[in-house]
Amino acid sequence: MKMQIALYQGCSTAAMIHHHFFICFFLLQVRSQ
């Protein structure tokens, strides 16, 4: 769970810089299944 939060925060940062939030969201959805 803690790792997932860190991953989400990293994706939020990447989204602000690179605008790749949709990729991170997809990865999070795959991981949660």
C-alpha cells in the first residue's frame, strides 16, 4: 500500500512535468487488479 502511494505521487509529479498522467493511471489500474 505504501509503495502504491509513492507510485501515485511519482505519477502526479510526472503528470505535471510530462503530462503522462493517463499512462500512470493505466498502470495503477492494472496493478490494482
